[in-house]
Amino acid sequence: MNHYCTPLVNHRRDKKLTAIIELGKRIGQITRLDFSASTQQGSRTGWNGEGHGEVEVTSSLQGEYRVVHLKETGEFCLQGARPVPFKNVYRLTWYANRISLHHERRGKEHAVWLFDLTCDQSNPDLLVSETPHLCGSDHYSAMLQLTSQGFMLNWAIQGSRKNERLTYHYR
């Protein structure tokens, strides 16, 4: 156990932890996702398009921590191109004061830790990446916003060739 992590079952219902608690309540009801990708000024990737798919949510306890897997399948279509299938698996692990996000597209044994999402001090419905994830020269960061139907996950990807925004709506 990490020295700064306390079990979920022992945390106080602190107003600062609203987003962590609420996401834990809502995430099991998620079945769909819609997302858009858009390039920003300076990007050289042409990563503009939309995707739609289904989400299978599984939840378990690993020791004293809740672990949720989001298995995504669907289609993504770049502007002016034919749709292509996509698959993703994300693992979220609940701690008292944060949620750790891993990408398991290549399997559990090859999981990539992306970052920890922590509560935004000025907005109790918002979680933000504590530090960006580095992949080569690219920096990935995200904000998770609770919505009435589920949540949105807004990604920012910046690097020598990239300047993209991805907006995921989970419902």
C-alpha cells in the first residue's frame, strides 16, 4: 500500500471529494460513449473526427481498493474518411483522495499508468490530472467533469507535432 493512500472505505465524505464519490456512484450506469477529436493551432496530425461506441463497465475490489474497467468498442471516423473500429480498456482505481487512471489496450500485464485524477479545489464536480502523462515528446492531460447523464473526459495532447483536444461523453 502506498503511504499516502488510504482505503476508500475509511475516507470522510468531504465536500472536496465530491467528484470522486459521485463518479463512484455513477460509473456503473455508463453504457455509451461519444467523442470528438479536433486539432488546434500548430498541430500537424489532421486528427479531426468523431467516434461512437459502447462501454462495458466491470467493478471489483482489489484488496481494499475499488477497481473499475471501462471496455470501449466502437467506430471512429476522421473527416472525409470511412469509419474504422476502435477498442480501448481503461482501468480506474479509487483511493481516498484520487483516482488512478491506467490504459490497458494491450492487456492488463502491459498497462500504462497515465496519471492520477484529483479534485479541483475550486469546482467540486471536476477532477484534473495531477501531472501530465509523457509519451515521447507528447504530454497528455485530462479533466473529468460530472454531468447529469454521466461524465465528460476532456483530453489535451501537446507535443512537437501534436496539439489536439479530445472530448469524450460517457453516458
